[in-house]
Amino acid sequence: MINTCKTLIIDDERLAREEVRRALSDYPEFQIAGEASNALEAAELIEKEQPDLIFLDIQMPEKSGFELLEELTVVPMVVFTTAYNQYAVKAFDVNALDYLVKPLRKERFALAIEKIKAELANLEPPKKYLPMHYKIFIKEGEDCYFIPLKEIRLIQSMDNYARLFFGEQKAMIKRSLNLIEEKLDPHVFFRINRSQIVNTEYIEKISPGFKQKLNLTLSTGETLEVSSRQTARFKNWNSL
């Protein structure tokens, strides 16, 4: 059972877009977030709306539906809608959920909807990240700490342990860095290399480092190096 499926309709013909919109009117759980008449508009709309599903025409001016998919960083579920059947094999090569030939037939459209619902049901539920006000309890020797997540500026791997830096203190917890990372909000915490995760709220300065790496200076004065691989990711993560 799905709540809503954010959907975009991409087709250069207005009547074809209206046809998909009418067909979807029988399925209120599919929320139409917008329409696009060409690949350029579609790419911008997909980036903005981050849809779950797109109904996509293949033959469009300037760029085809296939070319649009090649340019996307994150590809939503795709149902092709086209007046031609010769692209069917290629459509499934790019993992399209279905391929509908226009004009759309009600019974055939219903089968496509069932495929989409089945795919949505198989998707993993979104991860539940710890809220920033969450407090972590750590017992290290005779010392006990109850640390708000937002006060942790750096987490550093120490084999099967992790060292947490907060205020002027640090403490060890018996958790791997990978396990901790799974629970952290990726909008706040960023893994800068194999052994360190940083709370980005504490970053005060970003500067070029050795061999196109980045150096991060925290508000505490600490300087950390971002690995080459993570530098590219950090630039994308940090861009508008």
C-alpha cells in the first residue's frame, strides 16, 4: 500500500500529456508534480522535484527520452509512452518498468499501474536517521557521558571502536564507523575519508589541499583532510 507516488509527465505533445493525466485520474495515489515538453525542461524538473516515477515519451525535439535518462544522476522509475513499438527492446535495456504504446488503452494502463505499485512495495523503506537532539550514552571506564548528537563535531575510526570528539572531550564507543554512519543524517554528517566523519555544522573554512584534495578547518581550529574520492562527493554535496 503506497501513500503517494510523485509523478512527472514528459512528452512534447500537449494532447499526449493530457492523455496520461486523464489515465492517472483513476489513481489518486499518483500525485502529478509537473509536466515537461522537452528533455531540457524535464531534466530541470526532475532535479527540482525528485519524482518517484516519470511517464516519458521517446521521440522528442533535440533530445530523445533515452538521451535524457543518460544525463540524469538519479533515475526515477520510468514508464515509456510512445506512438512507436520498435523501441521496446531498448526501453527494457534501460530498466524501464513498462512500455505503453499510444493511444493508451485503459486495461493496459491498469497493468502498468500494478507493476509500478509492486515495484514501490519492494523498495526499501527510507532510513530513519537519529534526530540531532538525540543524546548518545557512552560509558568509558569509570566515566559516563550523555552527549547530544549536535555537539559531536568529529567521529574517528579506531578499528572496531570509534572515538567521538565533543567540546574539549573525547570518548570511545564500541561501534564501527560504518555502523555509526548508517544512523547519522547525511545532510549534517559527511564521511570525509575512510576513518573520519565530520559534523558539517562545525566547518568554518574550506581550502584547497594537496593533489586536488580539500582541507576543512573546524570552528575549534582543527584541520582535517578530505580524501580524493570524497572531495568530488563533497563538492557535489556542498553545491546548490
